[in-house]
Amino acid sequence: MKNFVLSLRALAFAFAALTSLPPGASIARDATIRLPETLLSNATRAEFTGFGGFNKGNYSGAGYHGEFTRGESRLGVFDPLFVSNRGKSSFTLLDESAALLLSATCEFRRSTASLRAVTLDVKKLAYECAFDGDPAGARMVLGEPKRAGFKEKLLAKDRRAGEAAVLGQHFVIESVHEYAGSRLDAQSPLGYVISSDGLPVAAVDLLDWNPVLHMAEGLPQGQQRAVVAVALTLAVLRDPSVSALED
């Protein structure tokens, strides 16, 4: 039965890849995530330059700048029988006058066990960020929701969902797995949508070397700053589902 389900899963991915892209198209560097309808015509695009695939450096974008670090480790016991992934990251957030608004430190952990072709999540991804500089005590958490329904279990997407409370603002975070202009879905997150009061206020596209923020126009300055801070927590995450350490 397990082999049958795995075969169905492989066929589902193959069918999506063959039928979702227009003739001559490919998933290239200029691919983008599928944005919510409300952000397609009412959002400002800002690229955070300086990331470039590096684990540490300086970034700038959306009128802000700062430093960042990010890293990961992988421990295998009778690899791949048991694998533990961990990571740490950090960033500072400064405005155009070089005033420090926030700094954050983040950590993630995940453990999996594999037996032949079957991989089980011993401990699902747990990612948390703590902030300095926010008197309200800002925090961000991200995890893996339980797969619901036959389709999700068959395709086994590495979905992410979480919440953030930053600078007096509350946000809900959900991973994006769809490419713009295509029916093709990805197993790992391509980016994230950030919502407030049930409405998308921003999306973070992680398909290129530098993260790209699509932020709804007309947001108050305080909410803009909070959105940028949440976007940076996602930009510095070295998600183990796309880790080079798995190779």
C-alpha cells in the first residue's frame, strides 16, 4: 500500500510538471510566486539587495537597511535513518537615518526518520524569532501544520504557517507553493503571504537570490515597519526542506 501511494505521489508531480507550464517555458531565475489578487494591482515591490545567497552581510530595501546572519547544521545518525536539522539567524533593522529600530535572533529545529522510501517527521519544523527594541515584547513563530485531506497527504507539501506580533501589530503567515502564471505547485515554500485582520498586506518572494517584498500601498508607517521586520524573519530562514546539506 505504501509503494502504491508513493507511486501515485510521483505520478502527481510528473503530471503537474508536464501540464502546468506553457510551451517552451521553464522554472527560471525570473519566475515569481503567485500573489493574492489584492496585491496584484495594489502593492509596492521592494528587493532586499545584499543577501545574494550569502550567510552573512549587509542588506538594504524598502527604505531600511541592516546586517544579517543565517546558518544551518545537519546531524545524521545512520544517515538517513535519523536526521536532525538546526539553524540560527539574526538581523538588525535600521531606518534611513541609521536609527536602530529592531534586532532579532531566530532559531529553527526539525527531526526526521527514514525507512526505505518513507520519511516521517519525528519533530516538525519549529522556527521562532525573538526581538530586541520592541517594548511590547515582539515574537514570531512558524511551524508545519498537519496535512489535511487526501490531496495534501499525497503531494506531501512542506507547508508553513505561523503568527507574528511586532511593534503592536499582529500578523498571520502562510507559505506560498504556487508559481505565477502556472498551475505548477512546489513541494517546498517559494515565499510567504503576510496577512492582518484576514487581509493580505504583503508577500515575500524567495525565488531569487535576493528576497522581494510586495507590500500593500497605503499602510501606516508603523505597520510598514512591522511588515518589513516579519519579512526579514522569513528571508533569514534557511529552510531545511531546500537545504543544500541534504545533498
